[in-house]
Amino acid sequence: MNRKTDFRYKNELVLLGVFLVLFIIFSIASKHFLSLTNVMSLFSQMVELGLLTLGMAASMISGGMDLSLGALTSFCTVMLSVFIGKLFLPEGAAFFIVLAIAILFGCFNGFLVGYLNIQSMLATLGTQSLFKGLGLVISNGVTVGIPNTQFAVFGRVKLWGFFPFQIILLVIAAVIAIIIFNRTMIGRRIYLIGSNPTVAKFAGINIKKNIFFTYVFSACMGFIASLVFTSKISAGRSDVADPLLLKAVCASVFGGVSSLGGIGNISAALCGVAVITIISNGLDMINASSYLQQVVIGGLLLIVLAFRHARKK
Amino acid sequence: MKNILKSKGRELLLAAVILIIGIIVTTITPAFFSVINITSILYGNAIMGIMAIGMMMVITTANVDISVGSIFAVCNMICAAFVKATGGTQSVLAIIIAMAVGCCLGLFNGLLVAKLNIPAIVVTLGSMNIMRGAIYYLTDGAWIDGLTGPFVKVASRRILGVQEAVWIWVAVIIITYFILYRTRVGRNVLAVGGNVEAATRVGISKTKTYLFAFGYLGALVGLGGALSAAKLKIAQPSNGIGYEMQLIAAAVIGGTEFSGGVASIAGTVLGVLLLGVIDNALVLAKVPVYWQDLATGIIIVLAVASDALKFIISQNRRRAG
């Protein structure tokens, strides 16, 4: 029993170890790092990246890569802000309309990749421009603000005065994703499709339907992330989530999710999120140049890949 | 005739679309079909066109390089720094330096992709971050401006009424055509892209082929970075962000297949021109710039979706027949 668990969650253990080591290093290096405020802000910084990583890991496990996820999230922030800030719709109505739009966009991706059988990177590259363009056209390229209302719950409310509410959102989404991918038939099918579509086909799996589901799932994660973004900055912008797209790919790869499909755990990808976030936050705390973060994250990505390759041999 | 239509259908379609857009725009503003506007479209897209040819080469090997924007910025800055230091007297040397740097960065990508056996998008994602971060870190985000000397005339100098950058683009097209269809390494690119297993079985080196494709792309991106420095007389470390998407889009719209093995030089050129003409048309029609991304997106989705539909229909027909 123990040996089996060890094997299955090895990536998680390694990443959590790295996280702890970094945590100790940064605590020593910066006197501001180890404070309740910063640790809480560290966790709340994980939320948007974590949500996008859930969607990204899902599409990567299915053997693709949803490059439109960042643009979709940004587009949702624009729509939320337009509905609430400009058209003065009730927040609940805006919530459901934008959720419907996000699902529709996910369906469109799923249709292109699943039913038309277009390479996922190619299809989502197109829809990335499409969603970004729509966001730009609707927002006229400017930030659309929303009034400070109860929408704040998704990004700015702190429970008991210190615990950011959005962490709960991430935890719920993560639990659902882990259950779907590790405990349900549909999750197992997506794994099989990712690792070998031909075998999956002969096993009688409806590839089209399951791929379709993956992209709808990814879009839903993008929608939840857009709630956090919109609430956090009280506004929507058509490029707000762009930088997180590639970070989400990095986090997934750190977690052992292969872009060839079929390999990796959702929970390990989340540990990857933790590592990336603590690097950004810690380097900020020791006043390192923000440019350096990019070098460190990119370098780590290549080192992790090289290390895995060496071990496989 | 039928054969030409069949084999060059994509290129003819693209040319027709460009013409139709041109005719529509002419009804709004007669300026479109003027010699000045046409040369300015060619000049405006020459740098993108040069780099898109390189991207086509990498996509033909069934890979992709998303670090091109960062390579562009690095070459752009290094070239500008060299020009600034020498006062712009060594034009050829400046371009060679930029191309050599780009080539080395490309080779680095190619080596990692070939040796680590990992999808190129993930590898180049890493190198993209490293290069972009490094160039920001080293320059502290500062621009290099006020470039002077003979160098700044390199791109815009006119030969036979057309800017030199356009002639360089033409030269790159001819050289690439020669490499791809008349040399062994070009054939290897097509073979490895079509089927890696089969190609390595007959003794073609995957590593060497990848190194060539990525190095070629890097050198062309370096050339683009040098020409951009000459054209704009300024270089900044944020240059080139988002280029990867535009270059991939141009190649794919032109009929280069993402799964590898099929290249179209003429298609890539037309793909760049189509995107450029649409941008130009939107400007002439006084449409806000925000519509450009949307237009690009619609075209990419239409192009790939129509390919997919064509494939599905042809398969169904084969099954029925």
C-alpha cells in the first residue's frame, strides 16, 4: 500500500519538498516573507494561476493544449465588467450570462478539436485571436471598471479578517477536477484518449464527446478565474490573463503533465502552481528584478525537462 | 489546368481573397491599388515575411518555435548596440552579427528539441522566457535609439523603386525554394516532417535536420531584427512580443501543415500578405485597430476549419466509393 502511494504521488512529494525548501530560503533571505499577510497573499496569488492550470492540465492530459484559455478568461472579465459596469445588469444575471458565453466558447473549441479533428494547438491559436479580438472590440481596448459592490466576494473579501475567500474557490474547483480526472469514467477515458487515441477508439470510447467535454471544462475554469480577476481589480481588460497562459503550461509541466497526453496528475500540476507562485512572490520579497523571475521560471522548466529525460533513460 | 488548380488551389484561393479585399477597399478608398500603397504594403510586411519563411521551415519538420519573439528582441538589441557603438558604418557586419546570434539561439532550441524528445512548444516556451527575461535584465528595459550612419538606410534604400527590405525578402524566398526542393537537407526537412520514424530508418539524422530548421529560422529572425533596427532606427527589449502567433498564423493560412511534411513557400508569402492587406484595409477604411485581432482570428479559424472539413469530406467520399 505504502509503496504504491509513494509511486503514484512522487511528483507531488518532490514539488512540495521544493516548495518547502524555497519557503525556508525566502524566510531567511527576507524578513517580510514570513508574515501572516504575506503568506496569505502568497496563497491568494495562486488562485488565478491555479484555476487556469486546472483547465490547461485537463487539455494537456487529453493530448492537446488549450492556448485560448488566457484570452477566454480575459474576454470573460470584459463581459462581466460591461454587463455590470455599463449595462447595469444585476450581478447574478451577469454571472449566468457570462458563464453561458464561456461554455459556448468552450463548446466552439471542443467542436473544432473534437468533431473537426483539428490539431488542438492550431484550433485554439485561432480562437485565441478570435476571443482576444472580440474582447478588444467590445471594450474598445480600454479597461472597463465596475462599481465596488458585492462582486468583491470573489477577489477581495477576507474571511475572519485575514483569509482570502478566493482560496476556497480554488480548493472547490481543484477537488472537483481531481475527482473528475482520478475517480470517474470520463476522466479515465480522457487519460486513455490522451495516451493513445487509436486504442481508445477501438475500446469503444467516443473520442469526440470526451474531447468536447475537456474543452468545456477548461472554459469553465477560465470563467471562474475571470470572476477572481474582475473582482480583484474591479475591472475587466482584454489582456489581463495573457501572462498566465504560459505560466499555466509551465506549472502543468512541472507537475509532470506531458503535452503528449495521457500522463500526469491534476494534483501534481497544482503543486507546480505552488512552486511557480512562491518563486515569483519570494523574488519580489527579496527585491529581485521582475525580469529575473522570467529567466528563473524558464530555466527551471528546461532543467526539469532535461532531468526527467535523463531519468527516463 | 485541372492539376494546377488542384495542387495550387490554396495559393490561388489566397491570391483571389487578397484581390477581392483589394477591390472592395478600392471602392471605399481609391488609394489601395496605387503603386505607392502596394509597395508600402510589401515594405511593411517584408520583415514579417522573411521570418515567416523560417517559421514555415520549422513547422514543416512538425515542430514549432514560440520563442521567435524573444530571439527577435535579442538580435534587435544586439544589432542596435553594435550599430550605436560603430556609428552605423559597418552595415554588413551588423546584419551578420544579428543573424549569427539568432542562428545560435535557434540551434540551442533545435538541440534541446531533438535531444530531449519533448514537444517543441514546451521547450521553446522555456527558452522564450529565458531570453526575454535576460534581455530585459541586461538592458534594464532601456531603449537604444538615435541610430545613425549608412546602416539605417539598409532597409529603406530603394532599388528600382522598391525598398531594399523587399528585395531581401525576395532573395530569402528564392534561397529557401532552392534549399527546400533542390538540396539534400531540404528533402530531409520534408522527409523528417512527414514521418520521423521512416526518415530515421533510411538514415536521415533527425538531430541534424532539426538543428538546420531551427538554426535557419533563428538566422532569418536575426535578419528581421537587424532590418527592423535599420527601419525604425530604434530598438527596445519589448519588441517582438506576440510575433510567434502571427508567424505561425501566416504559415498555416498558407497551407503549411502543422503535422509536418508539407511546406508551401508561395502560400506562406500570400499568408503574410493576406494578414498585412487586411490590416492595411482596416486602416484605410478607418476601422479601429481593435478589429485587427478579430479579423486575424476569424481567418485562422476559417482556414483550419475548411481544411478539416475538406479532409473529412474526402474521407467520407473514399469510404462511399
